[in-house]
Amino acid sequence: MNDKSKIAVLGGGSWATAIAKIALVNSTEINWYMRRQEQIDEFIRISKNPSYLTGVNFDTDRIHFTSNINHVVATSDILIFATPSPFLKQHLKKLRRKLDKKIIVSAIKGIVPDENMIISDYFEDFYEVPKENMVVLAGPCHAEEVALERLSYLTIGCKSREKARVLAQRFTTSFVRTSISDDIIGIEYSSVMKNIYSIAAGICHGLKYGDNFQAVLISNAIQEISRFCNAIDPMHRDTNEPAYLGDLLVTAYSKFSRNRLFGTMIGKGYSVKTAQIEMEMIAEGYYATKCIHEINEKFQVNMPIVDAIYEILYNRCSPTLEIRKLTEKLK
């Protein structure tokens, strides 16, 4: 991999659109896969994504669009996956080309349902992608703020520091600063779990808990993340860094957070189904809650917040009663 390697973005949502905006700063052109051809046609017609971040204009002459996943894989060196995790397998079903020689970048802050696997493990186990070819994009970066070119920080996680450095250079712009890390597992799990805690923050907001309690909730949440990551993959990591704590904070507090919005609706009395229909967007934390809860059946890490959100979302327990019980377990 070098600074001339061809980048492809796979996904048509807001985060994929923000990543494409970043990638085009230091690349002459990029490839872009979207599942629906009608979305591509409208994008080309109006020079912007018709459904997401509609204020961002693109020079479509620099973008090679395709709805054929095999074509984008064949013509690209670096594949940036930015699809909701529940739909990843659906996208890959049509794939007929091998991925073992490609650089796979996961911009998916979610977990693969059914397999209960983080994205890097899924590509390694099912598509034989070597560990040193797996990269994770992490950090407190809402797509909406990237679109507005508000200063953001990305962490590039990869076992190969050289590959991480090359990608960091490709993603460094006037509005994005980058750092590198070799803690792929910790970064990925933290990116998954912060969505659960964002739902928790939203539920508490919907139940009229104030800022004082929210601060206690989130300080306990980063401790849960730290305990869980250390149980899964023991190594020295500082969970106060932006890829962990920073991402948790922005997701738990931001008005752009779809997981917080989902939680707020649950706290206000919406059913899970009604909240999902009203939002018209994927709240990754809903799926993450079940996956992390099931993974933790093996590790038995003390995670009362995750347990409470699981009871609310999957066992239909009363948010009022579960959060009241949770208040007795937090410090």
C-alpha cells in the first residue's frame, strides 16, 4: 500500500458520505459502491447524496460510482466499509472476488449479528483477510460535523504501523487530524459499546434524569468498556484517549447521535418497534446490546448498564424500574 493506492467507499449513508468527502481531499479520484442504482443516478444528477448530508456538494467527475460490489473490489486497493453492521452480510452475499490481498478498512461502529463478531474478526475468519491488512477508523467523528468541516479527530487502528501511517496521511485534512493505534480489538469493542451507553443516556434523558446523573452514568460506562476490553484482549490501553472516551462522550451527548435519540424515545414511552420506525435510521446500539450481552455470558464482566439496557430492549422491562435499579449499582 502507498499514497497512490486506489480508495473505495462502500456504503450510501451519512458516514460513508463523510468519509468520501475526506478521502477526496488527498485523492485525485475514488471509487464508490452503493447498493441502489437509482441513488447513484440521482447523486450524479444533482452532485450530492440525495438522501444523506445533502448540503455537501461533490465533483462527481472524480468519483467512479458502481452498484456492483465485485467491480469495486476488482478496481480498488483499499476498501472502506461504511454500511450499518446488520446489513454487512447482505452486501457481501454477492461478492465473488477474494479480499485477502486488499486493505480492508472498517468504518462500521457495530458488530455482526448472529456471529457476534467485531468486523475485523469477521473479515479474518470468513474472508481470510490477514490481521495486518485490517484497519479500523475510530474516534469522535459525527458525519454531520465532518460535512460542516468542523475540526474532528480520527484514530487509525492497524497492527501494521506503516499501513496505519500511510492511511493517516491520506485522511489528514484541514478539518481532520489523525493518530494511529495498534489496539484494533479494544477500539472496535469500544466503538460498539459506546452506542449502548448512548442509548442508556437517551433513556435517562427521556425519563427526566439530569446532567448530574448523566455524568455518573457515563463515568461508569467508560469503566465498563475498560473492564470488558481488558477481559477480551488484555493489553495496556488508555481508555481515556479519544478513540474510547472521546467517542463515548460525543455519542452520549450529541444532538446528532441517533442512538441517544433512540434511547430518548424509549425513555419517553415509545416501544422499540415504534422508535425504530419513527427514526428511519439504524441505531447500532440496539443490535450491539444483544451481541455484547451474549458475549459477556462467557466472560462474566460486571456491566450493570449493559445488563439494564438489555432488559429494557429485549425483555421489555420497564425503563423506569430498570434505571431506578441501576442507580443503586452505580458509584
